[in-house]
Amino acid sequence: MNPFLLPGRRSKGPIVSVFLTLAGMLSGCSHESKISSQPPRAVRLVTVAGSQTNAETLRYSASILPYAQVDLMFRSSGYVTNISQVRGADGRTRNIGTGDYMEQGSTLAHIRREDLQNQLAQAQAELDQATAQHTKADQDYHRAKALYSTQSLTKPDYDQSEAAFNATQAAMDNARAASRRAELLLGDADLKAPFSGYVLSRNIDLGSLVSPAANAFTIADIGRVKVTFGAPDYVLGQVRLGQELMIQTENDATPVKGRVTSISPSADPRNRIFAVEVTVNNRDRHLKPGMIASVSLGEVPRSSISIPLSAIVPFPSEPEHFAVMVAQDRAGTLVTNLRKVQLGTTHDNSVAVEGVRPGERIVSVGAQLLKDGDPIQAIP
């Protein structure tokens, strides 16, 4: 027995030790809670005003494209033995190239014919052989049919004669198709312009070995051109098929007229813009593919909610999008609520947005220093 303990009583040392340990843990938790809490940040708030209606001038940048453009390729492999020639500005004859005008059906180039002629001769010989075999099989089949009708020929011999007739018929059909294909390939040895237009590029030279996958020429029809631009959804009511629009180019003071020939039924998922196409007569060919033009649709009333530019912050998880800090009251404390918005047009120091409602309060100064859920304090 321990001489320092009275009989019948237990030591309270362990209980006191546990109590002190728990007290220390609670004290530590309380201390950590105080460290994690932060005082409200002083910010300026602005109340979102009602929507305003403004007249927006509808002018859009447009691109000029050829009415038709095609890459021309040979149907079979071969060596280029001829390229059409034209007289150049210096009076000398040269091979056709970029910028030359070609009429529909004119020959641009052709490959060596001897190879294709040999293929045609071989296909014709195979057709003649298949025809001769089929003629003999036809005679044997008719003879077998007559003998079988008088029971002078067994059924297996008759079936064998019929099968030989069908096989030679199929072989003759295949040989005829191969002969026709060889004729087409020989005819396509000349590469011709499918429509009248300008040569945009030539990728072959005399003696080049071409293949069906190689682009030989690119030709474009610019007798008419397509002027394309993108319009948002609220503008579609101002555009209709057949509508006449004025096209203004940067290097021409005189606008030209065109008609709307195509309106995309769906918007581009990246920017929510609808593609509109205007066809313009270009007989004098003063409009060139690649030029920049502008299209005016007049003015349209547009209602929008505007907020200060200083209230806009990047959306954290999507840097290409934007957001605002909306002030919300939680148990008597103002805290921030990060909300994604879509931006519209800017006017001086304000920007039109979608995603906030009139009467809401947003942080106009100090929003860049805040995170979602931070406590704030409004200052004048």
C-alpha cells in the first residue's frame, strides 16, 4: 500500500489529467476558430438599376468569299505532259497560273495518254475474251436444255451447263464495266475547268507525277461573291431571305447591293452567333476573295442592364468568362455571392450584362480582392 494514500479513497490524478487535456483541446479549437475568421472587408456597393432601352446601330464586319471554289485533281496517276498556256503581260507565252481566267470546259492540263490507252486496250481484250466464252457457254446451255427436255441428258450435266452459262455472263458483265471505266479514265486524262473562274493556285509542273489524291489546281468563280457575317439572336428579326443589303468595302467609297441568300438555322455554340450570307453580283470583278467589308442593318432598340466596369471580375474556374460579387444578407452579416454574367456592349465606364436583376446590390469597388462567401461591410 502506498503510504501517502488513505485507505478506501482513489487517486484523482488521472481524472484531473484528462480534464486538463480536454480543456487544452477546447482552448486550442477556440484559438484556431479565431484565427480562421476574418473581419469584413470594406467595399462599396451599387444597386442594380432597371433596364434601359437604347438604339443600337447594327453594323457588322463581313468577309468576301468566292461564289464557288473547287480543288481539281486527276482521277488516275500519271506524268503531266502538257499545261495550258496563255500570253503574259510581257507578251511571252507561259503556263497558266495564279490569277489567270479560264472558261468553263477549257483544258488546264493533261497526263500521259499512252498508259491509259494501254489500260483501255487490255480491258477491251478481256471483254472480247469474256464475250467469246459466254457465246460458247450460251450455245452449250441451249443444247443441254433441248437434250434435258427429251430426257437425253442427266440432271447433273444440265446443272453444270447452266452454271457455266451464268458464270460466263457475270465475267462478261465485269469485263464490260472494266472497259467502260478505262474509257472514262482516258477521257479524264484532260483536267478541265468545271466552271468559268480564276485560278487561285497551281500545284503541278510539266513532268510532275500526279496521283488522284494530289490537288493540281484550285479555281474559283468570282462572277458572284458571297459576303458572310455573324449576327446575334436579337438581330435575326431584322434579317430575312431575299432582303436587299448594302455592302461597303474598305477601299471603295461606293457601296454595292446584295441579297440575303442564307441564314444559319442554328448558332455557333462558341459565340452564339448566326451566320448570314449575302450574294453580290460581281461582274466587273472589283470584289476580291479575302477583302473585308461592312454590312449595315440600320438601328434596333435594345433593353439592357448596365453596371460599372469595376464590378466585373474573372470567373475563377473559367478564365474566359466573367462574374460579379452580389451582396447577400446571411444572419445579419453581408457576404459575397459569386455569380457568372454575360457581358454586352460598353458605354463609357459601364457595361451591359445579363445575369443580375434590378434591385440587387453588387460590389463595385474592391471586388477583385474578394472570394465567394467572404464577409463584407458597405462603406459610403
